Amino acid sequence: MVTLDRNVIVRALTTDPPDVAEDDLPHLLQAQIAGEVRARLPQGHPLRAKLQHRHLQLGLRHAAIRAELRPLLAAWAQEDIPVLLFKGFALAEFEYATPGERFYGDVDVLLPNDPAQLTRAVHIALAHGWRSDGFHALPGQWTHESGRLMGQHTRIDLHRFALAWFGGPHHRRPQDQVRSITQQVWARALRVDWSGIPIWRPHPEDAVVVNVALARQWGNDVGHLKAADYPDTRLLMSKYGLTWDALAARAQSLGGPNTWAAFRSVCDPERHSFAWNSPTLWRLKTAAQRDGHHTLRARWFTWWFPWSVAWRPRLRKLTRLPGLLPDVLAAWQAVRAGGDPREHLDRWTPIPPGRTVSAAAVMDIVAGVRVLTKLFYPRQSLRGTCVPRAYATYRALRRRGFPAVFISGVHRDEQGIQGHAWIEELHAPLKNYGEPLNHLRFKEMLRYPEVQDPPRVG
């Protein structure tokens, strides 16, 4: 796979019409901005035809997700459960001229921070054929998310807060701020009739300030930008006539003036400036700290005190490592033996034992196998160990009753044909595996088992 050249992406996004050539095509595809760039290319440009396939592909994917999502939102509306659609899916559906111009992974929905309503929403989804990862049943472990729902084409992230929320007493000030901002987002939200289904959408100012700037820098992505941040900001400002002064005032009222100022300094469509190809960590992180997030005190508590909430999952993962050794060893032996992968996978696919596997357990298994695979193959990159990692993850999950799916595929680029193997769950990427775009990058050659047994996630 081609190594992404960020300079190409910055040039493509900050010039209008985009200054792109055929050599840039692999980078545009990899950064998932092919549809957005194509929409701004003049008629007759040679790259329009070459980018059309990805544009149509994303449009068809969006149509499948949309068709699956709407009945669920209608069912929630009938039960008076308000739903606010935001981030990628909502931008593709309501803001961009065509859905194929905006790639997204999961569908993000904001529900009221009410455990009873959240639980009822999940139960309604289950009654309509959706599956849950079981996180909704663990309110003591909720973060800004309270669960995930999986359909045939769609994964929904159920948010209770509009921004990242970290547990523990050392995050009390940010917690209060996140609660307050979420309430303010709801207060300014716009009710929309989505072809007969009532939903809510964030105010355009909040779609920029909260969803793009603050959500990124006050969460785990602090110090980083995504390629979509620039076109999202440009589109929303142009479409709704937003001014920098108004956005700065909104950020000030929400308690994030420093974060917003730092964000504008690295992502400013008015000046055609996007610092995606230069180090921005220090500037953005310092600004977030000035607004009370990612403070040194919070980081010190999180990393050094064993009773801090952040250590609990780390300790739990460490205790699981010895139990994963048989799976990693079996994968190592299978790679050495070679042959048809299905022969090995068949041995590791017992009759489902009928017990549930918690979402936390699945996360720990995936993370533990990843660590042990690195230890077994210290001189190889993660990409070079895809087969043993996939084998071991499959065996470990199957052994515990989780219906994992092994997939291998190929991708052709200027370096030749590249192969890859990974693990998914039924009809959806395994989120914690960390490779959500494989189904777009690789042509699937093998899926095992071909007929998937029903999931048992508790």
C-alpha cells in the first residue's frame, strides 16, 4: 500500500479547483477525500472519471446505511426518544451536495443522558433486529458513549455526551463542562423533518465549534487533525454564512476559547491554511490544557496512581495475557505449517458454547493478542504480522464463544499486489481491531466461516 503523502492532501484540499494530478490518485483514495475533491474539479478534468468509482461506491454504501437506519429512528420517534444526528453520516446526508463526497465510519447519534431512555432505545433496536455489544448494560463503565448497535451494513455509536468524557475525580472540571456543553448543544439543536421522521441536528455553529474543534482536541485525538476537518469547516461556514467572530464567540461561551483559537491557527479555510502536514501537537494540546482539559494533574493521576480508573483496564489486560499464549502459539505453528487457512480455522471453530462474551472481554482479547504478536515477531511491522495476529485473534475469540470472522483480501498498487488478513464480526468491522477501512481497501478473497452463526454478546 502506498505511503500517504500529506502534502498531496493539503494541496488538494486548500486549492480551488484542486491542484491534483494522476500521481496523486492513490493518496486521495487512501485519505478518503476522493469524492470531495472530485466535486470541486471542473468538468473535463481527467481525474473526474478516475475518482468517480470511489464517489459512487461511497454513495451506494451511504444508501444502504440510510435504508437500514431510518426504520430504527422512526421506531425511536414513535416512543418519544429524541435523537440528534451529528458528525460524518449527518454531514454526508444533510450538508454535502452528494453523500459520496464525505466518507465516515460509524453513525454517531446523541441520545439524552438518561439510563432509562438509553436502555429503552437499545431494547427497541434489539426488537428490530439490531445487535448490541452489551456495553449498554454496564452503566458504571459508560464514557461519552453508552453502547454500540450493529446492523447488516451499519454500526451506531450511542453517545450520551457531545464531547469525550473521562471518568475519575481528577477529571471533575472537564466532566462538568462536558455535561454543560451537551445541554447547550441540545438547547440550540434544530428539529428536522427527515422525510417523515423527526430528528435533531446541531446548530451550524455547534457543528463546527463542538463537533469539529472541541470534540477532537478534548478527546483522545488531542493534538491531531483529520483530513475531513478542513472541508467540513469550509462547507459549514460557506453554507450557513458563519463568521470567525461568531464562531469565536460561541467557543468563548462554551469555555473553549484557547482550543478554538489554536484550531483556527492550523485549520483556516479563509486563508487556505491547513497544517495537516506539520507538527501541531504542542500547539493544540497546550490550548486544550489552558481550557482545563488534558491537564498535567489529570495526566499524572491517570498514569501513576494504581487506583486511578485508567489503571483498571490496563491491569485487567495484563492478567489476560497468559491465557492468550495458547492462541498465539497455535497461530505461530499454523503460519509455519502453511497450507489452506481454512484447515486451521476449521479446527479453531467449535460449536458455539452458548455463553456470552462481554464487550470489555472482546476488547481485552484483541488488545492482548496484539501485544503478544508484537513480542513474538519483534522485527516485523504490524502489517507484516497480519496473518498470525488474525489467526490468534480468531482462535481466542472463538474459543470463548464470540463468532469472529476471518477475512483475507488483496490490494493492487504501484508496488504490486498486497495481501492482508484481519478479523471482523458479523456484517461489520471489529471496532477495536483498529482497521475499519479494510473492506474498502482490499478485495475480499476469503471469508471464514462463510455462513456466520448468530452472535452472543452480552
